[in-house]
Amino acid sequence: MLRQSTLDQLSQIVGPGNLLTTREDLAAYAYDATPRMGRLPDAVVKPGTTEEVSRILQMANREGFKVVPRGAGTNLSGGTVPIQGGVVMQLTRLNRVLEVDTENLTALVEPGVITSDLHATVEAIGLFYPPDPGSMTVSTMGGNVAENAGGLRGLKYGVTKDYVIGMEVVLPTGEVITTGGKTVKNVTGYDLTKLMVGSEGTLGVITKILVRLIPKPEAKKTMLVFYRSLDDAAQTVSAIIANRVIPPTLEFLDNVTIRCVEQYIHAGLPLDMEAMLLIEVDGPRSVVEEDSSKVLQVCREHHAAEIQVAETAEDSLRLATGRRAALPALARIKPTMVLEDATVPRSQVAAMVRKIQGIAEKYDLLIGTFGHAGDGNLHPTILCDERDTELMERVDEAVDEMFRAALELGGTLSGEHGIGLAKAPYMPLELKDAGMKAMIAIKKALDPNNILNPGKMYIDQYAGWQPTGNGHGDAPPSSTHHSSPITHDSPVATEAR
Amino acid sequence: MLRQSTLDQLSQIVGPGNLLTTREDLAAYAYDATPRMGRLPDAVVKPGTTEEVSRILQMANREGFKVVPRGAGTNLSGGTVPIQGGVVMQLTRLNRVLEVDTENLTALVEPGVITSDLHATVEAIGLFYPPDPGSMTVSTMGGNVAENAGGLRGLKYGVTKDYVIGMEVVLPTGEVITTGGKTVKNVTGYDLTKLMVGSEGTLGVITKILVRLIPKPEAKKTMLVFYRSLDDAAQTVSAIIANRVIPPTLEFLDNVTIRCVEQYIHAGLPLDMEAMLLIEVDGPRSVVEEDSSKVLQVCREHHAAEIQVAETAEDSLRLATGRRAALPALARIKPTMVLEDATVPRSQVAAMVRKIQGIAEKYDLLIGTFGHAGDGNLHPTILCDERDTELMERVDEAVDEMFRAALELGGTLSGEHGIGLAKAPYMPLELKDAGMKAMIAIKKALDPNNILNPGKMYIDQYAGWQPTGNGHGDAPPSSTHHSSPITHDSPVATEAR
């Protein structure tokens, strides 16, 4: 609980209409898109300016409450769950595209801008902002930057980090800094821009984002290819790259996912196939023709059982529907869906898919796997029911094994969803002791009072920091504030849902 | 001076053949490629393994001596000058290309690998590592990464940072961490990889570098274009981009530079032109044809006075000679050359060139300006004589004005040469107080004893840290160790040169 005087001050800063405190209002901010994780905040503030953000953070340091920055709450790793209570800082009021500079090919946006709105704005004038996370029609640029969001075009175009070249950011202490700038080249000081990208709201609150843009590709071509054998599909992926074609999109669906999608959208997908690849090439028209011929030849050489090629823009959209529908199609099968994003080097995709299939068998689980085969970023998705305790224990064990398998294959815990709470305990497995300590040292350097988004990325736990942010700088934390970082069995979670 | 016991221990770690202590040997490590800055180290060590690097850094923390990591010493901002004495750590023994992974398109190299050797290795199998700093035939990958080196292809391909996706790095305390990995997507923890890139040897000693590669462009075309008017040249640059062509190379030479180059290489360059542009487009053959036609049309529309187009690879090399010769051509005019790399947004290139010309007039200086017009990274080069005190005072004032002009135009102090000593005092002008403090906090977090490359990037000065690293952890520093960070008039500099 926050003191009334604290709430009064917050209300003065943001205006009474931008402070939420009723249980009904707070309940909406107890969760993000991650299942099984929740915690009621003590208040929600919606600042409208950088200065308001700064004043709130200064106050938080003075009074000792925690602040969890949040955009649209589409996070898939529990990153915006206010696990230690305190204040959720909702940044969606800062939602202007401040500038599109067509000469320097940059855009300056506020964190609340919806990603697909930025796409539409720049594409209307022939420019292109490539990152396209699955949630792009809802998610905000601030959230994308804080999580270093990926998407379907990572293989050719990279991820959010590759486009952010500057920002205005309020440090945890309330100080405002501006990093980077409109130049492609900038080596003045440490790269705080890229440090902030992907820091999951633990190092600063981003209030302005400068991204670079590229010319919009002239043309694209979409191909949908089915395989009876998983190995053939995997070898197709490698062979395409070996032929020096780097498609922006090279997506994979396994048999479980194909079946769920077909059940959902009735598009006539063949149900007996081991793998589906959605391949898109783009660029100048001549290159698209050349590259798509190469791709189709490679597919045939690797025993593709069925190939569909889009001839029109509508065709293209239709072919992509199956891939875009994968997540909702899986989600409707069971009450709970545990979606992971363990990522392996491209050459290990087939090995990883096989490991996942083995794990599904071992724990008797229904797992659909889809994802970005081109960049090794797979989404094994366990279909389950959180009310079934015995089942969920098997799910947790399976997830544990998947993380270990990804690391063994030279991969990483998270390709694009972030660590947040969901993958927090596995951090030391990948970063080792020295890596964790370096990270904690940086966190401590910029956020000495551990104000911003505490309890995430295993930082607090590894550093041995106790949760103290309950709004009473001087009072001992109440027992409900001592909830475990992963609240599988937290009463608050069930209560507030 | 280091204690004899310290030298004995260092000798034990690296072997007696890899420890230099004679004045003659040390003199070679007192300087890098930056004029007017030098300081004799107390010793030079050449470790041959990561473990040796780690042991030396642990020892440095125990005994309180400074360590300056160094590759080929081609630094242009005094970044490898051992300004507080101590040990120069020469990393060129670690010079193996450990792996080129053709399936995942990555290369793993040690820091001592020469940049152009990596180019040759990967291009021989149809792959491409784009960063090409001017010194690439001499400079090392470790130095490139530590400085985030740029080059001629920044506009289309970005800089070193855009290709480094992982590393092994020994932290200042001697702990070894591994960051990133072979996956394009990786959001596990803070991005220590990008934090290390461009940190100028102040946050860690890089012992392995993982870079991503791309397919080698199929073809390229080189064009050399001369203009009677600077504005026409600048407008050509903007118009090319507005036509959605992003050439890898879009280089500029002003009249002073054209004249110096012609005097040097006798290539028949026209001496009455205000500006020369070297433009290269690359990609699939069909795209190169299309893009070069567009470029040539834009050049004609903007009153190009003379256009040469390379029809063969030899022609292409010949046309690029003038640009590649710019630096040596300017260097031979006067005894001293002060080379800067202030960088502005592309749209401000003409304004910046005009400011530089105004500054040359105001201070009665000969300044040749060339550089990367496409990414706004200009190299105003003052031709002078360091023995002429009065002249050098004017040079310093001119440099000061140039930095301020770049910042006023929305640019940055350094596009690719680094801050080091040369631009150190200007850091607060760009980063402001809050930015400097954030940087110092990170430095302190990772290097609590200020062991690694002290006195650089204005960190020590702004933090109020006193130089103490003289090899005697307990003895007071001798007066010669108190030399100003910019040793224009340091007796050591003149003495050791």
C-alpha cells in the first residue's frame, strides 16, 4: 500500500484523471500476456510528459516505492507484472510520432506509439521500419524497445535494436539523458542506447525513441511449402542460405501446429505433413524473381511435397494467414498455453525441434512448435491447463529441459520475448556467475535504490536483494509483498484474475 | 616505474620474451597514430591466452598498476597512449581466425586478426564482412571493436557494432565473461556485447570476437563525379537517397583535398572543382545496373561537371585511388596533420563543410576536408606544424569551433575515431552532466579500481579521479605521471618521439 500523501503527490504530478487506485482499475494492470503470473499494483500512473516521468521517479527514490514501466502489456515473459507491488507507470499517453525525417531516414516517436501505426506512417511515404513482432497491431514502440522485440523479418533485417539509434530516457534516479542521434556513425562515449534496448524497464524509462528507416522494398513474393520430413524442411532452410539468398521471412510450423491451424481457419492445409515453411523474399522486382526461382528450386531439390506461390498481394496475405494464425489456433485448444522462445543457431533448428518432440513424449504433453526457422527462434508452445497441478508440474519440468537443450545447442534462453519472470531462474545457466555479477553491477550503478521494475531477470535474487518496495519507505514489507517471483501458486494471482 | 617483483611476475605469466622493458622497446608503445600525444609505458606485455590476460588484470588490481590494451596502434584519438604509465597490453599474439561458420554465417576471431585478412578469408568463400576502416590493412579486429570502427561502407552496411554479436571479454577485475552468441536474436540479459563495442578499452579486454557475415554482393559499380559547386554535390547526395538508392560508398573530397591528391598521384583530376564524389553501388547485377543509372541521372540533374564510370574492376580501383589517397596526400603537405571526424546528419553535410571553410578562413589555416558524405562523417584535416606554437594555438581554437559546429548541427564529436584523449574535454558538451555521470557509474561498476585505460574519454577528469597508477600501489605518483591528459607540451612526448 502507498501512503495517502504519496497518492496525493502522484495525483498532483499527473492530474487526478491519470492516477488509478481502485481495485477494479488495478486488476487490469496485475497481468501482462504471460499466463500464471500476476500481482496487483498499489497504483497506476499515466504521465503525459518526460518531466512527469522524471518527477515520479525522483519521488519513488525519496519514498522508496517501486515503479514498473508499461506499454500495451503484451509482454510474454511477465516483464510488466508489478511483482513487488508499487506503481505501474503506463506510458501510452505519450503516443505521438514526433518526426519522420525523409532526408536523414529517421523517425522520432514517443514510447506509446503502436508499432503497426509507425509501419503505416512510414510505408505511406515509401520508407520501411522492419521490426514486426507478432503483437505489432497492439504493442507499443516503448515496449518493443524495452524488450528488443523481434518478429518475422529478423533473418534479413535484424531486430528492434538494429534500428534504434538514439533515445531520451529517464534514468531510475529521475535524471533525463539523451543518447545517440541522427548519424549512422556515433562513437561518443559508451553506447547507452543499445544498453537500454532490451533492458526490460530495469535501467530507465524511455520517453523518446529515434529509429532509422530504410527504403521500402519494391516487391515481395510469398511461398508456402510442405514437407513430409522435418529434415528435408530443415535442410531447405540451410540450402537457401547456402545459395546466398537471405529471405526476410523463413517461418516454420510443425505437424501439431499445422493441424491446430487447419482446425481453426479451414484453409485446406494438408494434415499429414511434418513441416510447413512460409518463405518470403523481397527487394527490387528483378531480385525477387531471381531469388524466388532459386528458393523454389531448393525446395524441390529437398523433396517438398506441396508448393504454393502467391501471384497477387491477396494471395500473399492468404498464404501467410496460416502462420499468423498459429498462436491463436494453438491457444484455443486448451485453457492454458505456455509459449517459449528458446533460440538456437540456424544450423541447430532441426535438432532443437527433435529435442522438443522428445520432451513432449517424455512428459506426455501436447506441444506445438512454430517460429522463425531462419533465425533459429522457435516457439514451442505447451497446451495445458493451469488448474491441473500435476500437469503443470510436468510442464515446468519440460520447460526446464527445453531451456537446457537450447543452451546445449549453442543457443539462448530467449530470442525475443525477454527474460522477465518466466525465464529469470535460468539466467545464471547462460550468463554464469561473472556475467550475472557484471549485470548486477550495471543495475546497481544506474538504479542504486532498485526502484525500476524490481525482481526481474533474476537480478534481485542473484544479488540477494530483498523486496522492500511496498510504498512505505520506512515500514517493513507485509507478507503478501514477499511473494515468490514466479507466482504459480500466488493467491493474489488467482484472486485478481 | 613498476617494482622489479611486479616485472618478474609479469615475465612469469607471459614468458620473458613477451615482456618489454627497455627504453628503446617502450618508445614504440608511447604513441599511436594521433599526433602530439605520447607517454612512455613502464612495460609492455604480450599475452598469448585469455588466461594470461585475466591473470595480468588480477595482478593489476592487486598491485595498483594501469593497463592499456592495444592492437596495431592505428588509433586516431590517442586511445592507446598510456597516459598514466603502467603496462601496455599488446594483443597481436592472439591472431587466429578460429572459425568461419558458413551455415550460420558467423566468424569467430581473436582480437589480433588484421581486418583485411578477415575480409580476404571470408570473401574467398563468397561471404562479406562489411566494415572497412581506412587502416584496415594494418588495424586489428580487437582495435576495430574497441573503437567501433567505421569506414567507407557505413551508409548502406553500418559499422563494426552492427556485426559484432558476441565476444569473450576479460573484465577489468580479471573475470572472464562470454556474451551473445550465434543467434541473430538474443535478449538474455543486458547487451554487454554492444556496451563493450566502442568502449575504447576502458571496460574490458576483448579476447574473442564473434561477427555475423552476409553474402558477398554479386557486383558493384564505381562512379567518380566532379562539381563546380559544393551545393550541387551536397544536393546530389540527398537526391540519391530520396530516390531510394542507398549506395555503400558516397565519398566526398573538397577542393583543397582534390589539389593535394592530384599533386601526389598525378591522376589528371580537375583542379578547379569545388567537390568530388566517389559513388559505389553494389548488389545483384541487375540492381547495380538500375541503381547506377538512377545515380548518374541524379548527378546530371544536379549539374555534375565531369563524370567517370568504371567499366572494369581495374577502372573501379583506379577511380577509388583518389579517395583512398586523400589522407597520405594531405599528410605530406605539412609536418603535422590534425585529422578530425566530427559527424553530422547527412542533411547537414553542406552546412558543415561551409562552417569548416569559414573556420579555416577565420584562423588562417589550411584545411582539407574529405570523408563519408553519405553518413555525414567528415574528416576536416588541418595541415600544420607542431613546432610552431602560435600556429598550434590557432589549430586548437579551430578544432574547438569545429566540434561545437558539429553539435549545433545535430551531430556528434566523433563518428568513428573515438574520443580517447583528443576529444575528451568535449564529452560533457555532448553528453551533458547526467550523461557523463551515467557513463562514470558504469565505468566504476565494472572497473572499481580504474585499472583499464585510465584518463580516456574524460571519465577520470569528470569524476575527479586522480591518476595513481604508477606501478607503486602504495607510493605517491611522481610528478611526470601527472602530465595533462592532452600532452601538447609534455616533455615526455617530445623526448620519446
